[in-house]
Amino acid sequence: YFVTPEQIDGSRIVLAGDDAHHITRVMRMEEDDVIIVSDGVSRVAEASIKSLSPGKVEAEAAAWLPIEGEPLWSVTVAQSLPKGDKMELVIQKGTEIGAAAFMPFESERMIVQYDGKKEAKRLERWGKIAKEAAEQAHRSRIPAIGAVASWKELVARIPSYDLALFCYEKEGGGRGLREAVSARRQSGEWGGEERNILLVVGPEGGFTEREAAEAEEAGAVVVGLGKRILRTETAAMVGLACLMYESGE
Ligand code: SAM
């Protein structure tokens, strides 16, 4: 369970709302049962339940330990906003696979009409999905989810990553993700083990040539994910899984 600083008082932890409901009603836990809590930033603890009711659970942490088990490579999935609830699927599955963050963005051939008025509600829902997926995957951190960025904002962020991969099906059987990673590894710019990587995935209608050229100019490496054309949500998961594999995790 993820807790905020307000829920922690030394070794004492208080859980309420959905978490308390989950512990008491779904997991049917009892006093002295142990839960794993994380502050979502730097530490985790095993905590034994001291008292419980459906609205409030109090637990005692044995010891706070530094976070471990998070992927070595910090991968941000930049996903052009897909239609329907596909973004939710990308967030849920991407969190399980190991994404560090999600950056939805607008692009030219995006099918969905982006409605900025629904932003707050949507971010709240996406945050809840990421939290639940992180808990189920036993992650120590909840991936961050940014507000929908414009194409220009996305391009401006490309240079801040150690490696930005621009997934473009027109690359076909050309340069693959593995090739791009190994080229960067051999370039001497790769340095230590921890990496910040951006994985850019286009909308249902694909990227335009102009977008591919702009991303490349900003420093992204254009890569193919194989000869088959994947649905936008599949491409994000495949790219992410390949990166986790390449990182050795
Ligand atoms: N029309 C389908 C849909 O509704 O999802 C497929 C759309 S595909 C054009 C969507 C995005 O997935 C592309 O912009 C690209 O980023 C990524 N993609 C899909 N297949 C790919 C491949 N073989 N190589 C690289 N990127 C791919």
C-alpha cells in the first residue's frame, strides 16, 4: 500500500478509504497480519496490523528500508492520446511492466478530440489506475503521469533523456530497438547503469513524416518494433517490455 507523509508518524501508519476497505473486506486481514507499505519515494516497510475497522487500519512498521526492486532504467512512455479507454490500458499494463512515468501528448493524426476541461478528472482516474497497478505488481513507486502535453512540448523534452526512441512503423525491418540501444551503449555516452529513456508511441493514425523528422532533429532515434503493425497500445507495451529486457531486468 502506498502512503503519504501525513499517514506516517514514526513507526505508526494509518490507512483509510479504499486501502482500509481492501485490507478488511477484500483481503479479510486480521490483527498481527503483515502489510507492505511504501512512501512511494524512497522507503518501504513491513508493518503489522494493530487495529482495524472498514474505515481505518492502524499498523506498526518494523523498520523502514530503502526502496529496492524498481527497474534500473527509468522509462517514460510518451503516448499520443489514444481513443476510448486505451490510455488506461497503457497505464495499467505499462505500470506492471515497469514504466517510471507516462507522458500523454497530442499529435497530428490523433483520432480522439482532446478535451482540456476533463483534464483534472482524467488525471485523477489515471493516477488511481497507476496506484492499483503498482500495488498489484509489488512496485515501490507509483509512476508519475503528466498532463497531456502538446507536440511542441514533447519535442522540447526529447534532449533531456539519455535516449529517446521514436517508434515509427515505416522504419519497417530497418533499425530495431535493440540495435538503437546497443549503438548508444557502444557510443561511449552511455556511462553508468541507470538511464533515463523516453519511448515515443504514435496515435491510431500513426505519425506524419514531418513529426518523425522533427523528433529526429531533436535527438530521438527512429526505431521499428518489427515488421508487423501493432496497435498503438500494443506498441507501448512491446517497446517497454523490450527495454526492460535490454536493461537485464
Ligand atoms: N491502426 C492501428 C491502431 O489503431 O492502433 C495501428 C496504429 S500504429 C500506426 C500506432 C503507433 O504504434 C505508431 O505511430 C508507432 O508509434 C507504433 N507502432 C506500431 N507498429 C510499429 C512497428 N512495427 N514499429 C514501430 N512502431 C510501431
